[in-house]
Amino acid sequence: NAQSTLGQPVVTSPRYTDVLPSLSVAWTVTPEQTLRASASQTLSRPEYRELAPVQFREVLGGDNVVGNPDLQRSLIRNLDLRWEWYPSPAEAVSVAFFAKDFQDPIERVFLGTSGTRIVTFTNAEGAHNYGVELELRKGLGFVSEALETTTFFTNATLMKSEIVINQSLAGTFQTADNRPMVGQSPYVANAGLTYASPDNSVSATVLYNVAGRRIVSAAELPLPNVYEEERHALDFSLRFPLMAGVKGKADFENVLDSPYQMVQGSVVREHYRTGRRISFGVTWQP
């Protein structure tokens, strides 16, 4: 149930009966190694703002967004194969291959209009997404005894996605079909270091993240797509004792303060920074 500011009521009540089977198999190759395989059927339902044909203005960027009451839910078929190796209780190595097949994926679309910019949502016919994920957690004691309680961890995902456009939309609006899915980065990487003193009274963690360039709105032809550029993030946290029963903590978030930047062709649509955040706290336990 929705009603626009002009008083026009809109009611949409889609009903589906979906069977969502899943199957997973784990094989213990050795006491330290496991091979896992899984297959599943999942779904993704449209959000209220994606369904309601009520226009609103986004706070960041100022785009006017309007929902689409004809949206269908998306069905997703998933296949995963993962090898895991645990050299020690605190260490792990894994390699995973995955593939996803989408039916009616929901896409955010930038419309070409002569007036105010309009963004809406529509179903593509289908999409394919596949890639590999690598994960490592390793203690650094082999480098030096001073690093015995320091652990390095990282995971990285490389992926490729391809969209299949519903040709029946050609009479309304059409986007390029030789492109990745909206919101899909070609790579994502995380890395970090954790340290804990021998008595666990002091601990510190450094976290790093980067996500590759991705489409945030697929544009109606002949307009170019809207991309969010690659962005790097770095966080740091520290925990330490102050006195009996009292502990201090310090958190430094978004240390690099890399900008968020959206571009469309040669035009920078949005460019902003969220700023660094520094917080200190004290906890007391009698």
C-alpha cells in the first residue's frame, strides 16, 4: 500500500510459491583438510522503496528515485566448492570457487530525461556471476619470536558478472547488455593484523579494505553508466589496561578518508568524504 503526495493510491501484492532446496557435502580429506561442496536455491525480494511508485529525493547526490510496482522477486541458483586447510588451530588457508545464476535480477537504472534526473528499478532477464575467493590466516611467529602473538589475515575475491537484458523492455527503456551487474565489483580485498600481549592485557588490530570500480546505476541508452570508483579504507583499534579493573580503548576509523566518487562518462557526478572518526572509552569491572 502506497500513496503519492498527489493522493494517488497504489497497491501491489505479488504472491509466489518458491521451493528453496539446498544440499551440502563435506569430505574430510585429512585431519587438517576438508573439501566442501554445496548447491542451493535462494531468492531476493524487492524492498519497499523499490516497489512503491512514490518519488523521493536522495540525500546524497540529489537524484529523484521512484519505485516500480511491477518488480518481480529474483531467484538465485548457487554452486560452491571450497578446500580448507588448518595447519594449526589458529591458522587457516582456503580456496573457493563459486558460481551464481540469477533469474530476474533487480537493477537500479538511471533514466535519460530532459528535466530532473530520475532513478528507478527494473528486472533484467538474468545474470551470471562466478569467481574465486582466497583466504589466509597465519601467525607471524616464524618471522621472529617478538611476533609470536601477532596474526596476519586476509581474504580476496575475484569475480566476473554478466547481465542478460530483457528485450521486451526495448519499448520503454534499454541499458547496455555488455556490462557487469549493478553493484558488482570485479575484486574485493580485506587484510589485517592482530596483536595480543602474552597476558592478553593489550591488544591491537589494523584492518584494510578495498573494492574495485562498480556500477551504481545502469544508465538508459545512449547515456553512459554511473560508476563508483575504487576506494581504500583503513581502521585501527587498541585495547589497553589503565589501572586495576579499568581498561581503556581507542578506535580510529576511516584513517585514509578516501573520497567516495561517482562518475558518469567524463563527468564527476558526486564527490564527498565522510571524515575520520576517533573515539576513546574506558570500561570498569569491579
